[in-house]
Amino acid sequence: MIQIPVRRLLSVLSIAVLSGGISSRASSLPDLWKERVKSVVAVDYFTELENERRPTTAYGVAIDTHGTVILPSAAVDPRISPKQLKDFKAYLPGDPTGFDAVYLGQDAFTGWHFVRVEPKLAAQLIPITSWAAPDKSPVPELADEVWGIGVRNKDEDFTPYLLDSHLALIQSLPQQVGIAQQEVAGPGLPVFNRDGVFIGLAASSFGQTFLQFSQADRGGTPIMLVDLEESSAFSLASEVLPYLGRVPGNVDGRPLAWLGAYGLESMDRDVANFLKLTDRSGAVVSEVLETSPAEKAGMKNGDVIVAIDGQPLPRFRPDRVVTDYVEREIERRKPGDVMGLTVLRGTETVELKATLGDEPKLIREAERKYFDRLGFTAREFVYGDAVARRVPIREAAGVVVSYVKPNSPAAAAGIEEDDWIKEIDGKAVKSFADGSAWLTAVEGDTLRTEFVLLVGRGTDTAILRVKLR
Amino acid sequence: MNLSPNRSIFAHEIGRKPGGFRYRRNAGAFRYVAGSVAERASVSLKRSVAERASVSRRYVAERASVSPGATEAQRARLSLNAKGLATFCLIAFFILLPEAVRAAGVGKGFNRLLDSVVRIDVREETFDDGGKRFDASIGSGFILSSDGLVLTNAHVVGPRAVEVTVTLPNLETVGAKLVGWDHWTDLALLRLDMADIGRRKLTFSHAEFGESEKLYPGETVYAVGTPFGLTRTVTRGIISNTNQYFEADREVDGYETGQFNTWLQTDAAINPGNSGGPLVTEDGRVVGITARGYMGANNLGFAIPASTAKGVVAELVKNGAITRSYIGIVPGALQDLEGFYALAMDTGMLINSVDPDSPGDRAGLRGGDILLAVDGRDVDGRFPEQLPAILNVIAGKPVGAHLKLSIKRGTETKQVTVVTERLESSVGEELAFDRWGLSVRKVSRMYARAHQLPNDTGVVVIGVQPGFPADIAGLLPGDIVTTINRRPVDSLEILKSAHAAYTRKPEPTLLEAERDHRISLFILKP
């Protein structure tokens, strides 16, 4: 009975605060929009492949006064080596003038790609932090107005435009993600509340299922569409602002924390209940990788991770988000950090302590060389190749075909992408240096009529003869 | 709204590449083969025939009037009622047939052959949809002996057959039982119910093998069989190729086939339903067993040579099964690689690949080795057509034999001893668990090898029934169930007893299963 007046008082107070905010609003929405567009940058670059230069455009926000810009993780294909990314240019929305920019690398935890633009452009940008709340970032309430910025394509001079919506839902995926009723900003672009306070960064949009009907298919076929230009989902400011300092020290984003628990799989409610993990969750480890921190810590294939540093894994909707949660817990740490892991092994509960390592060389970091006359690219065989082929790491040798030029001698011989070249002309390839040198010699020898490869594909091997003339 | 986590759209995973070299070339070649299942005019063929615009409507109508499994007599009755004249003509044609053939210059032997060709109606179990089902199909065959042996294709009658009905040339039907099968050569041997035949005083004639080795391209041959259920249809053509090669494939209901033989090719019209019927010379001698063809092509039919069939029949009669030896090598044609390997022409066979953990692997053989001789006998694998015969020599050695192989690697030639194992199929025993709506196949040693599994523990899910516990739990065909209630599934018995317990008292049951080598947990619950 006594509580009611208190509650009433509180609500009256909060209304006063809110209405105070509204009345003290400095500008109209168009004015707010015009100012905040100055935090937005369009970036384009080329991916240099064997047979083409593929242009890509992405949008990002300035995070400081030095011209540092963050782009969303989808801005760069993760299979591509940073060495293949060329000619970064940055643009102000609505202006076709290109400014030079440099790629700084990707942060594993946030997934952001960092780019630095030249000072001339930096001087014209306002960091996104200028629009942040001074202390704690406000969390939007259901039905609150939320708005953001969209950017058109290059042929429209990256013209910025306004998107406006209302908050529909907040979900843990596992980051706190706000979902608006309609598209609220371009992926990677900022979202604000009605007062112009930064409340989040638009994420990749969700797939939406549609039924496609046609003359031939009157029953309709379900198809999933993903809007690449605008998104209704955004990571809340609390998932953005604390991490703006994670600028990679190198383009490879090293060091990368590594546990070596491969193939994490989520579980559904029934399984969690059966394992007595009510309201909690677990992640099954499919394979403990050789020589990894997980192996050294005594983890076994099939172990179910149920807690990290004593913190039980929360239950997410959908269940599968739990694997991202575990991966982010690893990525937020550094090599050398000790990670406490509680695992279920059969009916036993086991406590493990893993000292995280640095991720072995990734495929995108592998050395590679393109042989135009032979018609393929050979790349170094790295740790991930041994994992993918399920061979012991001690058998790591040879080179992997990462590209085959159509209608080339290599293509005619039946060489395919991902083939594992084990021998060249009967000689075992021990290292990338060996393989590369031998192939260079073959390519340079214009009198050569053929060479012979022993190639592995799946569990089979085969001898392939490449005719050069 | 699909709530997928905010991950890159390029979500990168280390891809494990499936598949190998072995079936590749063939898959291309057979793209238009409706496959063995369709070939024996099974129920599913109805659909595929109807879908295939190139096949005339008449066929479909004809098929539709014949319910699979109907006996010849029923069929005649049915048809007479339904469409009198057409069927009357058909029967008249059958009766007049020998006469017509005689007119074409074919003699007594041919008539005797016609009196030995049978239609085979099969009802078999299938486990594809998460439960036990029955499937009906029609094929051809011919009687081999006066004591009622009938030869047909393995893809017509196999161990899954539960009811086999043979229609004799005089239109009487009689039951038959499987004596044995050999999916590697796509042959199966049946025995007619002789007691019934004796009681009913039925008579029949039997066919005789000819010499398929003496065939020449251009020689006239006839195919006799039951295409699309049209009993005792004779078609005529020539031998197009006496020694056609296909890479081994899985055209016998998913079982391996074709490693050990080449094929006779003919342009005599062969259609679905011809399978198991004889390919004969003008004197009525059986030179091949028609087995496959290219659908949609013009008269490209293939038959297993009598020379292969004779040996298989002899051993099936004796032992009910064929035992072969396995060392795990995958051959390749050496064609034009002789220079590279410094070999004389027509010498040696290339080993393209060695199965992991096979006898060959354990003996240290590897891809790129050249096999020069087996137990002192030189081999010549210059051309693909020569490879099945070489593999057949190895397969013919006793299980456990110590083979002396001459192997050339680089400039060295050495003797390697390989101890043979019994050749096994990769297709394990199948079973359905009704209450779970789950059908499975035991992981075999060969399956485990091919899929890089550590051992043969587990069962492969081959079907789930919509709405049943296995489906609701999220199991999919191809998943490998490795444990149930934390007990390793090292035999089907483990699952049988768990299913029996579940049937008595349905309680949540925990399964661990692998999908593309990723482990997930599943609950089967009532």
C-alpha cells in the first residue's frame, strides 16, 4: 500500500525527465540528421584475384579524430588475404571525391575492420563518440522512435538518407541487439534515439522468408532474402563504445586467442533439460585439435562446455547462439590468458584450465603463388588444412590448389580447387618453398611438354598429367 | 523474421571436401540413366516416366493398366476387361512370336530360349523413410537349369526381397527364393518353387550360355525381357562394343558394382524392365545379361558378359555367395604415362590411390606406385578396359593369401607382400525403429574408411519419419549415431534393446550423433 505512491512518484519524475528532454531538444530531426551524417564514411576497395579485380563498397563510421573508421565484418571476405585488398578509398556521403585510406586489419572479437583515412578527410569527420551519452548509454524502450542513416551506391555519389522506425524487440545474440519494426540504417551505420543520442550500430540484416510464386510454381517456394543495403537490427551502444579502442596492431589482426575446441555445436531445450541444465545451456566440442591449448588442458572429443570461468553458459533464443557466445568468450581474451572451463563428460563434471595460445596460421595468411602458364595457384598447407582433411599435423606437407584458371593446362588435366598436391614429378613436396620453386622451374622451362602431379582429394589420391603443349 | 546472429555473411568454415575421384567420371556419363531402380520398372519409375516428356504417353497408359505385382494371368484378365482389343493383340503377338522369329531365320535354339525367359515380380522391404516399407518392381530373368535355377540382376532381386513371383513362359506364375546374389557383378540367382511346379505339373525349358568372348562388333543379338512390364518382348540389334568400361559405381541399390567386369554394349532396344533378361545370339545362346542403359539416349544398352556370369553362377550354386579378396588399391590407366615412369609399353598398372588402413596401406603401398606383377604374373593396365580383369585376378586370390606384388616406385622395383582381406560391401545391415520413426544402416568397415571415421561404431541414419521422435529431435539422413544413453552403438542389438525399452516405457533417450564430423546431442522423447 505504501509502495504505490512511491511508484507513482517515480513515474511522474521519469515523465518530467523525458518531457524535459523533449522540450530542451536543440534541433529538429532533419538538423540532427545533417550533423550526424558527418560521422559516416563510404569506403571502396578492390580484391585482387588471379583473373580479376573485384570492387567492393562498404559503409562505416568515424571513431576518432585521427580518421579511424570501422566497417562491419561482412565488408571483407574472411577467406581473402589482407595482401589481396588494394586501393582503399573513402568518401563523404553525397560527394564523389575519393580520399586515400589504409586497411588496418580486423578485430576478431567485434569482427570490425579498421581503416584509416587521410588527414584531409579526417578533418571533415565527426567521431561517433561525439553523439554518445556522457556516461551510460541509454537503452531504448519498446516502441521508442529510433532512426538512422542509409547511404546510396557510388553511382549516386553515396547520397545519405534518413531511415526512421520504432523499437520492436531487444535480443541477446549473444550481443544485445535492438530490432526495429522496419529498416533503420545501412549495415555498419549508426542508429540514434529521438534526441540524437547514439544508441547502436546497424548489424547485417536478418534473412526474411518469402514465398515466391510464378507461372510454373503456383504453390509457392519459400525463399530467404537478406537485405544488403538496409537493416532493422543494430548492436546496442553498450556493445560498441567500450570496444572502439580494439584497433588491430597489424593487418592480420594478430595475436588471435586460440583454444582449439573445434566444431562447437549447440543443444536444444530437451537435451539441456536431460543434462539438468535447466535455464542454462552447453556447447558440444566435436573435436579437440592436436597440440591445441584445449588438448593440453585435457579436453576430450564430445565434452560439453557448460561454464566458463565459473559462469554457466546462459540459455539463448535461438539455442544455436550459444556457440557464438563461447567463441566470443575466447576472442575477447588474449593468448596466455587462462580460461577455466567446466565440461560434462558422460555423467561426470570436469574442471579444466586452458592457457590460450595464438591461433596457428590461417588459410588466408598462407603463402601463395599463381602460375599463369600452368593455370593454377598453389598455396601453403597450413594447420587448418590438416584439420579439414583429418590428417595428423605431422603429415602437413605439400601445397594446396587455391585457384584453377578455366581452360588452362591445369584445368584440362582435371586439377580442382582444394586439391592437395603431394608430389611434383615424382618428388615429395615437403614445404611451400619446395613446391613453389619446382613449379616455378616447370613454368619457366618452355621446352617442357608435361609434368605429373600426385594429388589428394577426399580420401583418394590420383596421378594427374598436365600437358603443357 | 529469421533471427540469425550478427555474423559475417561470408561465415567462414573450414570446408571438409567430400568425395573422391572414383565416381566422378561415371556420374557424368550416367546423368541420364534413370538408374537401376528405374530400370527394373519399379513403382518409382511410373513417376519418372510420366515426368519424362520424351517417353510417349502410351507407355504410361500401358504401365498404369498394370498394377505392379499383378500376375500375368491377373493382368490378362484385367486388361481384357478394361481394354479388350489391345490386350488381345498383345497376347496374339506373344503366341505368334516364335513363328515370327522363325520367319526371320532364327532356329530351334531361339525358341527354346524364349521358353526359358521369365518375368519377375518382386516385393521388397525398404527402410528409406524412417520405417519399414514395401516396394514393388518388375524385372526379367531366364531359367538356367531343369532344376529351376533362374538368373537375373542383383538390382532386380536382392536380400531385401520378401516375395518373388516368377511368371513362366506359359503365363503360369510360381514362387521363387533367392539362392544368392553378387552385387559386384549385378547378378542374382533364384530357385523356382519346384515342389509347387511338380504338384501343378508345370513345364519349362532352360537356356544355355554361349561364348561371349567370341562376339564381334556388328554381330546380331536379341534382347528378351519385360520392358515396362511388357512380357517377353524381343528386340533386335547388334553388338556395339564387346568390351565397354565403366568406373565402378553404386547402381545396385547403393551397393558397389562393376569393379570386376567390363560390359557388352548393344543397340538392341533395352528399356526399364529388361534388367535381368538375356542377350542372345541368333542360335538362342545367352551371351549376356542385360542390366543398364542410358535413359534418353538412342539404344545404348549394356549387358554383363556370359563369361563373367558363368563363374558367378557356379560359385553362387556352390556357396550361395561370392568370396573375393581385397587389398585396397584403386587403379588408374597408365596410358601415355609410360615415359614418365620409364616403363616399356603395355607393362604395369598405375595405383592411383590406396584406401586408408587397407592391407595395401599397411604394406606401404601408395598412390603413384606401379604394380608390375601379381604373384609373378605380369599385369598390363595401359587402358581402362584392362583394369577390371586385373582387379579380378586379385579378387580371385584366397582371403588371407600372401600376395607377392612387384612394385615400381621411382627408379626402384621391389617385392611387397600384401595379406588379402575379405572384400566387404560398404552397405551395412538395415533396420527400422517404428516408435522412433528412424531407419538406420550399420556403419561398415568400408564405410568408416571412406568417411574417415575412427572405427565402425555407429549407425547411419537413412530415414526419419515426419512427426516422429527422431524427426522432432532433429536427426537427418546421413547422421551417424554413435551412442545411445551414453552407450556406444557397436551393434544393432544395442539399438534394438533400447527401442524395446522405449516401447515398453517411453522415456527421453539421449543420442550422440555426428554430422560432417560435428557432434550433436539429440533427445528422442514421447
